[in-house]
Amino acid sequence: MDPLHVSRIAELASVLEVSGYPKPGNVHRTRDFDDMVYEDFLVSGIVTGDTMRLAAERGRN
């Protein structure tokens, strides 16, 4: 599988997972914690894409 495709799938999965509702005890789109908010998870899901792409490239070799 193409490493760029893998990274996009990982990003999308992260964003969709945190967007689930309701998630008892967890941050989701209508519930934040004092030290962590929904948008933190959205950003982290996107910025992991490069790392996932690199991992997929290494896995192909």
C-alpha cells in the first residue's frame, strides 16, 4: 500500500475516533477536560501523518 495513502488513512481514523459521541469518560466533540480539549486531538491526529508515512515506507523495504 502507498505510504501516503497509509498516512491519510491514519489521520482520518484519528479524527473520526475523537469525533465519536458519546464516549463516556473521554474527550469528544462535546466534552473537554481541563488540560485537554477536542481540538488537541484533531491537531495530533493530523500531525502524526508524516510519522505514519515514514513508518509505512520503512515497512515496505
